[in-house]
Amino acid sequence: MESTNLIPEECGRTLRPVRDALDVLNGKWKLPIIVALTFGEKRFGEIAKEVHGITDRMLSKELRDLELNGLVKRNLYDTYPAKVTYTLTAHSQTLYEVIESLRKWGELHRKKMVSDDK
Amino acid sequence: MESTNLIPEECGRTLRPVRDALDVLNGKWKLPIIVALTFGEKRFGEIAKEVHGITDRMLSKELRDLELNGLVKRNLYDTYPAKVTYTLTAHSQTLYEVIESLRKWGELHRKKMVSDDK
DNA sequence: CAGGATCCCATAGGATACTG
DNA sequence: CAGTATCCTATGGGATCCTG
């Protein structure tokens, strides 16, 4: 929590990369989709089942977006019937820390909200 | 990066807190505002200057939102002219890890994008 | 200076239906 | 099963102007 030892000029140097990251990760679904894929190769319908509430349209759109950003790989198996899966790329696996810190904070925040409501 | 040792049932247990966190932090401006306040108590105009591109309306709106969520404290100094500052709360200081991981990933991602474009 | 009020637009996101 | 197409609404976010 030692944030006060940072000099003011550093503010911009922190803000820029944070905003870079948010530009790519922002939205309701991108990180949840990546989380789901963290647990292994998955098909369209499997992701949809894990990420509760997402519609086909959004999943399709976000997967395409993530693929364009090099965060997700689409794998087409030439079998019959054709099979499609999605996996993380090496690059999106570097998101591990981001997801872990969000998970931890989300748990903390929920606890706080519950105790505040009392 | 040892994500593969996680069992499938854990997927939901990771997804829920991540989505809880995103519900509160989502949007273009909330985290950048918090980052700016990480560097100390700041007035409205000072935040606006640090967080490039934000409009008064959005800053006002987001500060209110963050205050409601217990992430930012509004301090009214009873001087003349009246002075208002914003500071982080103890709770938002627990976001330090989230911000740090986003900062690191943002830097990594930018490097990757640059080298990909070549 | 700190923001609220208003107006407007673009995009995120949802519902439903449909196809290879 | 794995999406696409359409249509719709809600919200995020910008521009501008106004006030204590």
C-alpha cells in the first residue's frame, strides 16, 4: 500500500499503461470469457454455459474481438461434424496476475458490501 | 502461469468475484481516477488535468459513483473560498494490486502491439 | 473553481429468429 | 452445434452552457 512514496510525475507513467490495458479489456464480458478459457480449451457452447448471462451475439462478437487483439485463438477441427474450440494465446496468459488480483479484490469487495449493508 | 492445475469446478468460483469486481470498476474512467488519487489528495480540477480527456460531466458523475461505492471520499474544507478535495478510502487502497497488475500488463501489451505492427 | 443541467450521439448489450 | 442477422434499449460518454 506504499503509494505515497511515488513522486507526482509518475502519475502519468502509471496512467498511460493502465488506460492501454483498459482499452483492450474493457466491457462486461472480455475478462470473464478469458477466465473461462483459463480453465482449458472450450467450445462456443461451453463458454456460453460458464459465463452466465452472455448472449450468443455478445459471445460471438467478443470472441472475434479478442481474436483480433491476439488474446484468443480459434481452432477449427476438420472433423465431421466440424468442431470449433477456443483457447488462450501465450499473450493472454500473461493476464493471469490481472485476473488473480481482480478475483481477490472482488471477494474482498463483496465481503465489505455485505457487512456495510448490516 | 500455473492455471492448468485448477479444477473445472473452480471456474465459477473465479468468475463470480471477477465479475463482482468488474461491476464496480468497469468503464473508461473509474480506475484512471483512482490511479490519479493514488498519488495523493487532489482537487476536482487537478484530477481533470491528470486524467487526460475526461470531461467535467464524466468526472463529476464518476466521482459521485465512486463515493457511493465507498472508493472515494469527498472532503469539503470550510474555508473561503470553499475548497473541495478527493481522497482514496481505505477500501480503494486495496485496489493497489489490481492497478499494478494492469499497469504491468498494459506496458507488456503495448510492447507486443508495437512489435506486431512491424 | 467545482460541478449541475441539458442535449445529443455512439456503442454496449439484450431478445429473438434464423442458417450451415 | 456454432454462430449470423435484425431490431431494440440502455448507458456511456461528449459538447456546451450555466451557477453558487
